[in-house]
Amino acid sequence: MGKFKTPRGGQRKPREIRELVSEIAKVTGFGFTRIIGELRKLGIKGISRQTVRNILKEDGIQPGPDRTSDSWNNFIERHGETLWVCDFFSVKTIASRGIRNVYLLVFLCMKTCEVIVSSSTGRPNSRWVVNQTEAFIEQTANRTEKPSIVTHDRDTKFTKEFVATLKAKDIRTNALPVASPNLNGRVERFIQTIQYECLFKFILFGHRHLDHIVGQWGDYYNKTRSHMEREHLPPIRDIPEEVPKLDRDQIIIRP
């Protein structure tokens, strides 16, 4: 007589254990190993990583790393419209007393890449910073998605008055670790962009000239210049519906 074959995979675990595994995964977000650890603490033995994997797979639950790790891109997708970053940058201008460094403060929305750039000053003291922050709050006050967090570096120009001004409007501040410009990369990239695409191409004569140039280019940046993060659209523009074909009168031919 032939021998009976043992079924592959062994016996299915009781329904109570299977439900418990799924519940632990959903509530805690733990991976396979930590789920086994929780079962061991309850006195449940004889369950392997593969068994946990199979149970979660059958219930349509992704493995721990895919389920629990929150990438920066996912975070921005959920909260980006209310998350802003800000930083200072300086520009050399020609004044009656020679070449001077003039300072500006830029706020950038993490999701849309929209920027709000302050007026310039040669004395970036606390009062000026507060004034520019109040202007930023006023410009964003009537939006559906108002700013909720403003991230900044440890520059001493970000004073307690700056923090208090935002806090008064229920906007939290998040100071980045010391010497970590990479954590403020998007606003740093904007500063590089406005310098190389605009400011370095002009001889700037004083505050009024600088503010005019920055205002014009900022409007171009927000409404016309395309961005990869915005699916190659400007920050302030909705994604248009795809056209089935392009009419000839829509095509611009440059001689």
C-alpha cells in the first residue's frame, strides 16, 4: 500500500489566534517579529514568522515596514498644505554708501511650493521679523488650509517674539536641529533658484529696486514656473483636464 502524504503547510491556526494576530497588526503596526513577541507574552507558542505572514496576507494587511513607516513624501501629502518652512537670505545691493547686504525672509508651503517673500531690510531685527511674520499670517488668513506649523532653523533672528506672533494665531513653530541645512532643503533650494535665475542677473540699487524685482519674480514663480513636485505645474494652478487632441491654433510656432 502507498503511504499517505502529509498536507503541506500544517494545520491552520485557530480562528481566535488568527483574529488576534490581525488585531495586533492593525492596532500597533508591528512587524512579524514583534507580533510573535506579543503572542509569546500571552503564552501562545508554536507560531512562526511565516504563519504570521500568511495570516496577514490573507487578511490583506501589508507587512510592518510597508504599513508603519511613514515616508516624508506621505507626510507631506497629508499635511503639506498647512506645513510651511521659512528662512532668511541676503542680497548685495548698491546704496549711496556703497555695497550693502540686504535681507529678506521667505515662507514656503511644503506641498504646493508656493512662496511668500518679505520686503527687504538692512537691519533684520526682531521688530522687522515680527512685521514680516504678521504679513505672512495676513496673506494666508482666508485660506481653507491655513498654516498650522512653521519650521525654521536656529538663526538668532528667529526670536521669541517671532514664535509668540505665530502662537497667537494657533500656528506652532518647529526649530530644526543645529547645523542641519539639509532638513530645510526645499526653502534652501528656492533661495538658490531665485538667486541664480533672477537676482544674480541684475545690478540692484537699494530696497525699492530689490523689492520690485523679487515681487515680480515671485509672482512668476508661483503662477508660471513649473515644478516637478507639482507634476510640472506652477504652485498656484490647478491640474487641467487632459485634452484629447491639440488644435492647431493652440500651437505656438517660433520662427
